[in-house]
Amino acid sequence: MESSRALLLMAVTVAAIGLAGANFRDDCDIPWAPENAYFSPDGHSLTMSLPRENSGCALQTKKQFIYGSVSTLIKLIPGDSAGTVTTYYTSSAMDSNKKHDEIDFEFLGNETGQPYTIHTNIFVDGVGNREMQFVPWFNATDGYHNYTISWTPCMVVWYVDSVPIRVFRNFSKEGVPFPVTRPMYAYSTLWEADDWATQGGRVKTNWANAPFVASYQDMVVDVCSCASGDYYCADNCKAKYYGYDQQYYCGGLQPDQAKAMLELQQKYRIYDYCVKYRAANKECDLQQY
């Protein structure tokens, strides 16, 4: 718990405005298959299970927010997890034009002895295609690891165990879409995707190993809460962050953070959309960290 709180102080050094120290049971809903979720008596631990085909589970925070940091400790499915997808992400609701914003962690299962794939992406106005993938430098199934999404007016940062693995800066002035107006919820889901999740769908889910169980501890949500439909919410939340320390948010990562991220990417990144689709994405030629 202390490590996750320390990370949030580093990632978003503002006073907690939202659900800091959130309780899974009290501060979240289970909108899909509540029978597959189990809360500890104190509400600070949670398991979600995938017991059979066409099943799964989903967690959603009760409050929406614009800007902030969401974090939790996750122990992924042990053993043969091929075909399963565990997610931790933020997303807005679909608007009238069926567009939304989203910031993703997705953990793609694999055969016993093979590593998970850590898949990240960002959607703005319903358009994603900005994937970056990593293999974990740890066993993601034998203990809990901290996954954090930090979203400020100037950048989105994905952290794993206090280390930034990816940054997406706000270059909207250069014509790069960035999420700034749509309130989001934080989510986690567990579901079956064996048509694509493991080795492009070549390895299918072995249902003899079901139920597949992902475990969670100590959710921390440090955000600017935002009621749906509040016209001034985005500007008010932006002012709170800029009012605190504009240079901190817009100056990119600290030098030691940037160094750690670049070393990690060199060793463990296995896919970067900017390699294959650089010409189609202006941000790929701009300083991200």
C-alpha cells in the first residue's frame, strides 16, 4: 500500500480531490457479471473470475473524472492464461456521435512458461491505433504489481511499479489529438479473446484450466471528480492542475524517470506503432518525454 501511495505522490502531486484510497466494494460498481467478483470483507481486495466461455467480469468506478491518477495492485492469472485478457483502463462514455476517449493497460495471457504481453493504447475521439507493447521484466502472476495511469492536461504516463514505461504528450497545438474534455471512469475487466489475444489467435483458451482468476489490492484514485454533463468541469479541473505547478506537468518526465523509461523500452518493448506507422502520426517525431 505504501509503495502505491508513494507512486501517486510522484505522479500527480496534488491534494486528493476524488477517491484517494478508494474501496473496491464501496466506490465501484460491477456492471457485468457481479457473480464473478468477490470482495474481501474490508473492500480493499477483489478477485474477478472467468469461469467459462462467453463469461467474464467488469469493475467500474462510481465517479467520473477529468485528470488525475488511478492505480491498483494486480496479480495476473497464473499458469496457462492463453486467450484471456485482463484490463485496467480509463474510458469516457460514448457520445452522441459514438466517439469516446480511452487510456489502456491490457494484459494478454499466454501458455504456461511464456510471458504475458503488456499492451498499452490511447484513444481520442474514438480513434486508437497507438499501441505499444512490452514483455514484463518480472513474473506478473506470482505477486502483486502496481499499474498506474496518470492523466494531466499536458501528458499521459503509464507506470509499472513506479517506473514510467510510456508517455503521450499533449501536442494538440500541432494537430495531435489529446483527451481534454470527456470525463472518464476507471475500469478493470476480465474476458475471453482467444481469437486474437495469444500469438494472434493461434493459441486458444484451455477451458479445462478454468476458472481463470485475476486478483486486486489497494485501489488508489487521485482525481478531479467531474459530474457528467458539467459544462465547466474540464476547465475547472485543468485550472486546478495548472494552478498547482504548470511547469511540473508540462516539462515532461524528470531526468531519472526518462532514463529509466528509455532503458526499459530498449530491453522490453516488443511493438511500437511509431515504427510501423510513423508517417501517419505527427507525435512520433515530437519529444514525448
